[in-house]
Amino acid sequence: MPAPPAGTGERHPGRRRHDADSVLDVAVTVFIERGYDGTSMEHLSRASGLSKSSLYHHIASKEQLLRTALERAVGPLFDVLAEPQASTGRAIDRLEHVVRRTVAVLVERLPYVTLLLRVHGNTETERWALERRREFDRTVAALVVEAAADGDVRDDVDPAVVTRLLFGMINSLVEWYRPSGSPHVAPAATGHHGLGPKELGDAVVRIAFDGLRR
Amino acid sequence: MPAPPAGTGERHPGRRRHDADSVLDVAVTVFIERGYDGTSMEHLSRASGLSKSSLYHHIASKEQLLRTALERAVGPLFDVLAEPQASTGRAIDRLEHVVRRTVAVLVERLPYVTLLLRVHGNTETERWALERRREFDRTVAALVVEAAADGDVRDDVDPAVVTRLLFGMINSLVEWYRPSGSPHVAPAATGHHGLGPKELGDAVVRIAFDGLRR
């Protein structure tokens, strides 16, 4: 990513917006690589090719960058829960919708969701993100409980454990899924997974809901 | 864990063994907390209550500690693959056996497997561990392919994706599973999971093989 000339933001508001987005993308990459705690403004300066004072022209603080990045994961995830198909109909169908759409958000917002899943809770922003994650998990867990009460979810596994395993499956995508043509390959990758969001959502729903056994 | 008096190891070989194990356990806890790269001998000294020279009395290096810890995960995992039920019979049954036993190893060796799953590949030892993980994954992936060829695994999801989702589910245990009565609770934990290794293995096999839907 080429560094824009410092200061052009003032004269071109459109460019400034663009610059802020570029800085955010660079920051997210560095946060994922080094961990948020292990990233300094110096690292962000080096990675973005901007001096620290230019960086501060675009952003208020490292934590503000994290907040903006995490909002790009948290917002769309909660939008899923607000969709009509997530709130009307049989619980098992709502659950299936939420799983399918969560996978889609995860694929579309891969770096932001990756960051969300690695947050530790050392700062105000991280604690906010953890609380949002917990709220999301609680909503899905309640759907599993409701579907189990309807007799649509197997009753020989505790719904809390079902929810954990379901999220285990979904969240693992950030470790191994890379969009077709992406140069990034997960450390333990053994193959290519050129699936789009829809195919991936179908795969997760099939395995999680009906199992791998034929 | 109380710090043993420095030097007693020389006079009591049994104690020395015990001390080395204690140092290893402390080190694994610190490695998981701070990351291996983020851990110095100073951190290990503080956490163990031993001076650096006492530490070097028990261990050769930080990397040697990591190697010993990772061997405690890798060894039992490969032992599973060598069990008769993993090499004879129908592929789907061998796969089920491997999944059930992998879950058991994961529970019994929780901190060591947690460390294994977080290894980055910056040192010789980490690269060795990553290669062992890949070999384990490849063996399981081959079982899935064989079971699919037998017509026992659904054919509407790529076996490579099935394998990934299966490991996603299994590996997530290190994030949320805590043995009954354990003081450690995962950041996003919403409940208690006092399941033993057997019950947990059953739960994973049921959800992964037959799905959560009734």
C-alpha cells in the first residue's frame, strides 16, 4: 500500500477518508500479526509508511483504531440477530439462519472478526468487545435451548456444549479459511478452500446440523 | 506452587525430577498467558520463584522447555493414531475412534495441547511442532477421504472442509473446556462444563457425526 503524501488529507476530504481506511487496514494486519498488546505506534508507523505525526493526523489513538476495527465485526454480527428470519419462525430455523449469516459476515469481515476473536480484555475497548461477544453467544445459546425445548435439537448433549461446539466450528474459519486467490495461507493449511460465503455457510450448516455421517 | 529451596536437587534426585516438572508446569502456564515469544527467562524466574541460575540448574533453555511441553501433547496424539482401532476396520469407525481419543488426550493434556495449538513457527522447535500437527491433520484428512469413498461420509461437502470443521470443533475445547472444579475460566465462558473426557468425546462425536438436529 503506497503511503499518501502527508497532509493531503486537509485539501482533499475524500482522500483523507481513504487514508484513514488504509491506516485502519494496515493496523488490523499488524494487530493480528503481533497481537494488539505487542503493537506500538512505532510499528504502525513503519507498516503504514507514515510518520507518527502523520498517523496522529488520521487517528486519535491505537485504542481508537482497535475500536473502529472491532465495530466493523460487531456491527454486522448484531445486524444478523436483528434480521426478521432471526426473530420469527421456529427456533431451529432461526438458528440455521443465524449460523449461515454469521459465516457470511465472518467471510466478508475476515480480518475484523479475526481480531474480535483474539481480543484479551486488557483495555476498555477490549472489554467492550468481549461483552458484545458474550451477548452474541448468549443469544445463540438461548436459540439452541429453545430449539431443544421444541424437540428439534438432540437432547443427549447439553445445549451449552452444543453451542460451544457450534461456535468452535464457525470460529475456526478465521484460522483456515482464505478467500479464493488470497495470498495468505494459514500456518496449518493443507489445501485450498476457494468456497464463497454461501457455499461455506451451506457446508457449516450441513455438518453442524446433520453431521458428517451419511 | 511453593518454590523448593535452591540446590536440593543435587542431594535428592527424586526431588530434582519433581522440581523440573514443576518448572515445566509454571513455564507452560506463562507461555500460554504471554505467548512463547513474549516470555523471557526473567518472567519464568519470577513465576517459579527460582533465581535464573537455579532455573538453569533444572533446564537447558527456554526452547528446551517448550520442546518438552510440546512432546507431552504430540506424543499421546500420535499414540492415538497407532492404536489398533485407528488402523483396522472401516474408515468411518477408525475416524470416530480417533476423534474420541483425540478429545480424551486434549482433556488430559489440556495445557500442553493448548500450547501446541498456539505455536507460531518462529523457532526450530515450533516448526517441528507445526510439522507434527500437519502430519496429524493429514492422517485424519486421509481417513475422512477414505470414509467418503466408502460412502460413509456425506458427499456434498469437500472432505478437506469436513476435516477443517471437525478440527475446528475439537480444537475449540482448549478455549472453553475446563475440568470440573478448575479455577480457570475461559474469557468468553458462559457456563460450567463439568464433563469428563468420555462424556466430552461422546458429545463431540454425536454433534460432528450426526449433527445437532434431532
